[in-house]
Amino acid sequence: WCFCDWRDAERNLRAHCRVKIPAPLALRLQITTQSAAWSRAQPQQLQWLTHSEQARLGAIRLPARRFEFLACRHALRHVLATSGGFAAEQWRLDAFEGQAPRLNAQYHGDCAAAATYLSLSHSGQFLACVASGKPVGIDLEVKDIRSVTKDVFALAAIACTDQEARQLHAIGCPSSRYRKFLQFWCLKEAYFKFLGTGIDFSRLRRIDCR
């Protein structure tokens, strides 16, 4: 993942905004299980969800995906709450399809929304979320023992540079080879999240991870 410090963005915003800006906030990161995040969210009656989040939740039919969505959304609020100022349920987040989560500008103000960057990822039973004062991206991939049998070289032909593919071919252990591929994939997906775009498959093989 990519990370940064709030201070530069916060100073610039103070020079142009008359509303109160939160105190400087360094990157905040949380990695937890979905069940732990859900245990914090479950006692609530979901009033903390914004209209856009409720719309997204309403479109999700599978119970497991609904569980995942709620756990991730509450985990983001928990991260934001560690910066002070609001309890977790008081943070309002937008959840527009195909976009990264972000602060609701109507509730928190345009300047605060512009100064806050959020990213989240989930894999298996785990989730990771991050808040920062500059663009940030995070990706989490849990190594599943059943996935070791995947054709890593076929995946590499889609996602890896020639140099990365050579590194994979040089690894004899299938488990270690798959772990190395996941490292490449995590870095690249986190990079696209940092850019604020979706994964651009036309660029994957041109981004070299070192």
C-alpha cells in the first residue's frame, strides 16, 4: 500500500478554507477479521449507514456479501474514529458504485472531504482499511492453500512484466511462487487504488514491482 502524512494537505486547505479542518492526521491503518468488525457493527441498528450505502447494501443479495460490506464500512469508521472528533457511528461515508469510499461532503464539509482519502480491501476472513490525508491505496490478499494449485504462469501472463515473470519461473516451490505472485498483485492493485482508478489490465504488464 501507499501511505502519506496529513500535514501538507491540511496546511494547504487551511489557507483556502474558512471552515474548521480536523487536526493533522497521519495515516491510520487497521487489519482485522470481518467477524471482529461485524461484532462492533452488529449491535447498532444500521442508522449509521448513509443513503448511498443503504442503496449499495440493498442491491447485495448474498448474505455473506452483505456481512462483508457492513464489516468493511464499519471498520472504516472505526479507523476514522481513532483520529478523534467523532465516534465511529457519527462518520458519514459515500458509497458510489465503482468509486473509493469517501467522506460525505454535505455532513463533514467540502474541505474535510477533500482532505481525507480512504481505501479498503478484503480477502477471505480478513479486511484492511486505511485513512490518510493524501491519496492512498491498499490491497489485501490472503494466501489460500487451495489456490497454490492455480496456474501462476497463466496469471503472470496477464498481470506481470517480463522481469517479474522471470522471477516467478526461478522459484521452484509452488507455494513460494504463488506467494510472490500475490505480492506483485497486491502492489499493483494498491497502486491503482492510489491513483483512484479501477484496475487497468492494459497497464498491468507495464508496471514493474521492485
